[in-house]
Amino acid sequence: MSANKPNIENTWIDPDDAPELTDEWFQRADLYEGERLIRRGRPPLAHPKKAISLRIDVDVLDRYKATGPGWQARMNEALRKAVGL
């Protein structure tokens, strides 16, 4: 296995239980040329998000994180509302 490829454990044992490899599956799959990753499986988004560095008050950050998984999306939605989007 390549050092670049994730080590994912299969959830099936018998090859007959393997998921069906559909056209959609192949379109979403990572594409490698030898050991070099050419394309990630997820298609580009129409409106991609951008990673930034942002200083947030600790109490605000703690409150969002306390809401559990998806806190970043909820924070993004609150910011969108605040600017009228």
C-alpha cells in the first residue's frame, strides 16, 4: 500500500459482500498515476470554503464546540446570517 493512500479497514469479509462498483463509485474515487495522486474523489464544489486563521473569543468558541459535531458549519451559518446572506 502506498504511503499516500489511507489505510481503510474493510467492513466486509466475503468478496460477495463487497459493495457494488458503480459508475458513480468510480467517478468519486481517488485517481492515482503510479504513486502520485492526480484527483481526489470528491468533485469540486460550486462555492468552496476557504481555510483561514481567525481569532475568536474562547467563550464563543467553547460554546460552539459544546454543541457537538458540525459546530463549524453552525458557526458559518451564524456568520452568514450576521452579514445578511
